[in-house]
Amino acid sequence: MGKKNGFTLVELIVVVSIIGVLMAFVLPSIGGVMERSRRTNAQNCIKQIANAYLMYREDKGDFYNGGGQLVGSIREFSEILAREGLLNDPNCYVFSSDAGARASNKPTKDTLVQADGQSPTYCFSGETFSVNIVINLSDSCPPNTTPIIYTRGLNSDGSWDEGQGVFGRKGGFIAFLDGQVKWFDNNVFGKLMRADMTDVTSLITEAIPSDARVLSAGYVSNYSKGESPGGSGSSGGSGSSYYYDYYDYY
């Protein structure tokens, strides 16, 4: 009787079945690792912005441009921090993990301000960022409940937008005036505090003081819903509501 070569059909079926079972366990784990990596990248970026924001605010006050006006865009804001030597990394404003923003606004340089003093205008190729930034905050704002930065896609009703959110409906990060950066799952219903400290709220617009200005993250090009991402208010820009650079709440 000759020596048997190869595998029988039954053996092959058993091997394929085992591989299938192993893949069923491994793939979700890989997906979870990738998602945690995306969140870690975003959290680190927001923490860097928040630290630079707080250091500048402590030393200089609020964020004014060369003309003595409050800055009206994230570009202007980022340039101030870069020229002060506080934060010169454009990838903090357009996360490497934010495919929606990077599709149109992937930074073209590794630093915001070059050795020759070149403006960040030449670094950002678009108008979509990963974060909204809140400025014009008074010293009386409660540090542990006043938002200063939050990821793109937080709707005015407290939900995270599937199309606009950096993480879709899964949630997003909010940084506060005391430097905390917190993850909020799915929505922020009842998890924020009104700016006047009278009650909890689900609305980012109520958690932000009435005289604040929000520098808008902009929008991802496939955005199709009727409301402006990140809240409502007056705009310093022109055109449709999708192109607002900032929102004033007064």
C-alpha cells in the first residue's frame, strides 16, 4: 500500500474551520486595538492644544490678532500658539486618525511656523479641522465645567453626528478649562453643566458662556444635514452655514 500524500478533504475542512474560529476571535480584537489607537491619538492632540491654550491664556489673556481683534479662525489661533513657541504641530488640529478632515486638509508641512516665519496659511490646505475651540472666556468661568475644545461633530442637541463626528456616533472628546480631557460616549445628554451653573444640560451651546466665541472645525465635504455642525450662532464668515469660521454666542 502506497504512502498517503497531502490532506484528505475532511482534514482540510477541519483546518479551515479552526482558522475561521480563530479569525472570529482575532478580528474584533484588531478592530478594538485600532479604535483605541485612534482615540489615544485624538486625546493626545487635544491635550497638547489644551496645555498650550492654558499657558498662553495665563500669560497673555485671550487670543487677539495683530489688529487687536479676537481671532476668527483656527488658522489664526494656531498661528498665535506657534509663534509663541507653545505648539507648532499642525497635526494636532487635523488628527492623523481623522480621515474625514485629512481628505481635504492634510497638513502640507511638519510645522506651522517655518524657520523663515512662513504663515500657517501655507501649511493647511483646507478648512476642515478635527476640533472646535472656545475663546473669549472670562476669569469667572468655572474651570472644571467650561469647555474649551471639543471634537468635530457634536450637534447642538447633544448627539454626535455620524457623518461629521471624528468618531461618528461613538462619541468624542471635550477638554475643559482646568485641563481635563474627557471622552463622552454616544451623546452628552445631561452630562454637561450650564454656564450659569444652575443645572445640568445636554447642549454644548448652554455649557459655553454667552459671550464666548467658538472657532469652528468646519465640515466634512459629504455633510448633508440642514444644521451647522457644532452649534448655532452668528458667523464672522459669509456664504452658507457650512462655511462659518466661528460662532459668537452673544
